[in-house]
Amino acid sequence: MGRLVAPLGVLLLLLPPLSWQSGACRPAECCFQDLPSPHGNSGSGLGPRDLSCYRVFGGGHYECSWRYDGPREGVSHFLRCCLRPGPCCYFWAGSATRLRFSDQDGVPVLRSVMLWVESRAANWTERSPEITLRLHEWVKYERPRSATWKYLPPGWLQMAWEVPEDSTQLQFRRRGPGRAWELGDCGLQDEPGFGGGDHGDSGRSRSCLCPLEAAEAQEFQFRWRRLHWSGAPGGPWSDWSDPECVPPESFPQPAVTLELAQLGQDGRRRLLTAPEQLPEPELPEGCRGATSGAKVAYFLRVHMRSCPCQAKATRTVRLGRRKLLLSGGAYDVAVVARTSLGWGPEQMLRVPAVPAATHTGPEALTVSVGADGTALRWEARAPGVTHCVEWQPCGQDTAPNCTLLSPQDPGSAGSGTHSWSPAPGATGQDQCFRVSIFASAHPEKPTAWSTVLSSYYFGGNASVAGTPPHVWVQNYSERSAAVAWAPSPLHGCPGVLTAYAVRCAEDGGRVAEWLVSPTETQVTVRDLRPGTRYTVQVRADTAWLQGTWSPPQYFSLAPQESQVFILSVSLGSFVTILLVGTLGCLGLSRAARYLWPPLPTPCASIAVTFEDSQREQCLWPTWVDCVEEALPPETLVVEKCEGADEVPGTEPPWHSRLAAQNREPSAAEDVPRAPLLLGGLSRWPPALEAPRRGCGPGDEAAAPDSDCDHPAGS
């Protein structure tokens, strides 16, 4: 019986309803009575248009809508529906431009029907263009609801929805401030990165990749429509979604003034925030509401880096003129913007911890080390508060260790205690710790903590570990020396090292000690005795115990020598060098006379000169024409020059005299001769002496006092 119900229902939808035959019209159904004859067309062109009829997805009903731009007064709209071939019916819509009906209202939704709208007034009728379709197959989706956003840097935004069916086409439009709409398509939904079940469990999640603007806000709207398996449209576009307002990718950071006060007696310090005018991006028209997603909100985020074991370490408040109370621990204070895209970049400010101090008195930290571990004891300020004990090795950028002590944990007499033991298998290490203790009556609030105390503690044997690793002596002088040492390992633990002690001892003699500031690593030891051996040692002292002396370092000063002896040795060396130089110079001069004797220069001498009255002289050739030859010595004979035409009182030319000298004398000639060796010639400078004349045999008798050269032996 059930197999006949479905075919019967389909048959009833295909057959014309009974109202088509009876002619009776019921309310809200398609009436098959004839309408009055239409009046003439107004010709204004303002009649109905853009008719769209469809099945509403998931609603179980059908709907037709159109647009009308004509006069509103006295107008009535009629939706006409006709089978081809077959009868026609109409729906009266009054002045409305949207009509809803069901498959029971007389319209054959499984068959192709022709639809149009007639708008009638008192004396005119306007008609829209006709459309033909099967209403059951032409489906319109509801408009998209709010999307899920996902920011994809750089410059893209992915929006995802749960679509009604698998075959769905998505489209968007966007605009910026003061700009018109710009249409865009979301692409094929089966491509990688565009959904495919990435955003839901139903397997019908689809997404759209939209561009972001770097410096301005945008308004997005989306719509979708059904697609057939062939890719052809299966229905009209849905209505546009509500605006999706997207802030700019980057926006200016606000200028905020932060003032941090000093730590007070209550262990807290005030943080004052004073922001200037907060920047707001310009918004598109559809995003100017109070709840617009394009708006930017600024917040102040305070994160307590100290005491990381607390339940909640971060507090976020709206940015404005505020006063926050912070402890003496370390904090991160950030100004951050929040938009519909999420939290924006942070403007970070690091607040360092207040330097630890060496506490004395009732609030002092007492540390005791035993076989079971290390125990801390301090004075609690108020009962019923939670304490946080934090310790961190100095010089290490690691998260500190901490422990929360509930209000019932503190010991008797209002004191707080805490102890810890070394881990199994761990060996003791000599290192410096910063120990801080915080207290709060509301530990769930990170801005409700206060500092009880903060100090440094050196774990291990400080007496041995504090010994300077290297000691040396430098800069010796006549009666002093400088003792230097490498800084003690306690130097890096503020407040632990109080002084250095330096000891200097003579071998079998006096001993002296000096205390030096913990910031100094050198001291000068004076009044030392030359030639004496000394021993120096250094130790590092703390406030509660003395350190261990360093290994001994030995040194001695050279014996002092007499100044008179040094002066005598210096003077003797100078005199010796002077004498050796003088004697060497004289010896070289005498040796030079024998090694390099002076050579004669005969060509440059004038052997004989004659009287000026003779106007002629017997001269040697010039030195340029002389060629030195090794010839045997011969006697130089000076003769009186006489010629055939000689005039008394004159001398023959010099070439005649040379010729007479070279010829052999005859027996008949009786010429006086004066032998003269070449080596006995004297060279007289022409500029200092007048030339001398040679004297003949008759010259001496004629003029005995004349200035002439007499021959040898005369």
C-alpha cells in the first residue's frame, strides 16, 4: 500500500487542481477566474521588473519577488501563472512586491510554468517580462550567516561557512571608505585551501579567500547560489549577507606614557598609564555602528614574570588613565590592540625587578644549610596570606623556580619558613642565588602581590669558594710592590662579599694585613726591605664568616747597590772609550802617510823663468800636453838663447832655446852650462812671485844685483 502513496502524490502535483475546474477562488490560492480586461499601457517604463520565482531551500514553500519603481498609490500587483498549454491563474498581492505560496495553492511546481506580474491602477496596466521555469528545481538559498575568519599573512583573509549543499557557488563584494562596491569571486570550491571539510564535521564547509588592505578598513558582503551537477546555475543568487567589517592589516600604535614609582614600604609600586588620543581607522558606510568589527579597541596587558607558579599571571584591562599596583618583581607591560581579526601587535615595555638588598633586622632572610637541604626563614607581615618563594641562579636567563605556600603553611610566631633538598643524584654547586619572597591575600590576581623581601644567597661553602683563584705580584720598585688578584666568585653575588684581606709576611720576620674594599683587586705593599723574601696571600670575607687564604705567592726585591760605585763605573767606561777613540784616530793618521804618500806633479811646475825684457821665455809645455812616462833622470841644462839675428838684450824664442838644448855642443862653442836635476825644481805659483830670468855668463858681471837665477856652482 505504501508503494502507491508516492506515485499518487506526484500525480496530484502534476494534475491541475480542482479549483481550476470549479472556478471558486479561496484566499491565498491561485485563482482561475478571469481578470478584468487590462487597461492600456501607461508607457512610463516604471512597471514591474526583475521577477524572480524559486523554491526556498529548507523552507517547504515557494516565493516570487519583483521590483516596482512606479507610483505606489492605488496600485495592485497580480502574479500570473500559466501552463503551456493549459489554463492560467493569478495571485493578488496588493501593493506588496513579494508573494509566498506553497505547492498546495494551485501552482504545478513540477511542470514548466510561465510567470509574469501585472501592476494595475485606475486607468492603466504595466506588465513585467515573462519567465518560464520549473519551480521545484529552481532553488534559492538563505543568505550566508556570519563567517569564521582566519588571517593568512601577508595580506589575505580566509572566511568559511557551512554551505547548504555541496554544489555551491560563492561570491563577494567589498568597498572601502568612500568607495563603490567591487565584485569578486571566491573561485572553485574544490581547490586546495578553499575548504573541502576543513572547517566543520559535516563535510560541507566552504571558504573564500579575500584580499586585505594594509591601511584602511573594508566592508565585505557575501552571497551564494545553487549549481547543477553540470555546473549550470540551479537557482538565483541569495540575498547579500550582513556586512563583515574587516580592520586594516596595520594601524598606528597609540602613544602611551607609563610612569613607574619607587617601591614603597608596603612592598608595592604604582604604575600610571596616560594614553594620548587613540587612533581610529576610517570606516566604510556599513561599518559605522557601535558593534562594527572594523573598530579598534586598545588594552593594557600586564604579565608578571616573577613567581611563575601562580595560578594566573596575566591581567588585561582597557587602556585609559589607570593606576595599577605592582610588586617589586619583574613584569611585562604591553599596549595591544584588539579588532575582529584578533589581537594585534604588541607595544612591549619590560619592567625589571627591583634590585635585591641586604636586609637586616626583623625582615632579614635567614638561610641555614644542613644535611637535609637548605632552609629559609623570614618574618611574615600579616597572617592568612599566600607566600611565593622564588629563587633563580644569578647570570642565567632562565625561568625562576618558585613554590606557593598556602596561608596555613607559615610557622609559629608569624614567621615563614621554606626548605628544599637537592635532587636525587645531584651534587652541590657553589653558585649565587637571588631569593625573592612575595605575599598576596588574593593570589588569583597578578596585580595583588607585594614584595616581602629580596636578597642574594651563595649556595655552597662560601669560605672555600670565595678564595681568589689567582694572586700575583707586579710593578716592583725600590721598596714597594703591587699585589693583584682575580675577583672572587663571591664578587658576582651582591651583598655577600664584604672585604678582601691581604697578608704580607717576611721570612722569619714581621707579618702585616690590610682590608681592601670588595670592588678593588689590587693593593700596593710599601716599606719593603731589598734582598728580603716575602710571602703574600689574599682571602675573601663575608658578613658571617672569614674566607680561606689563597696559596702563598713568593717574591723578593733585589739588593740595593752603592750610587758612588755606579757613578765610578760609568765615568771609567766613558774615559776608556774616549782614550781608545783618540789613539785609534792618531794611529790611522800615521799609517795613512806610509800607505798613501803624496805624488809629485812636475807638469804643473815652472822650472825656469827669464827676465821680462827678453820678452821670450823658455817654458815647459802645458800639463795638458804632458804624458807621464817612466824615463831615466837626466841633467837639465839651461843655456842662453842666441840667434843669428839676435839683438842684444833680447832672448830667442822658446822653441829656438829648446832646439839648442837638444843638440850636441861643438868643441868650438864655449857655452857655460849649469847642471840642474829635475827633482830639484821648485814650483812657484805664478800669482805670488814674478817670473825669474835665467842669468847668462855675461849677466852676472853686467848686473851683479839683478834678480836672476844663478847656475849651481857659480
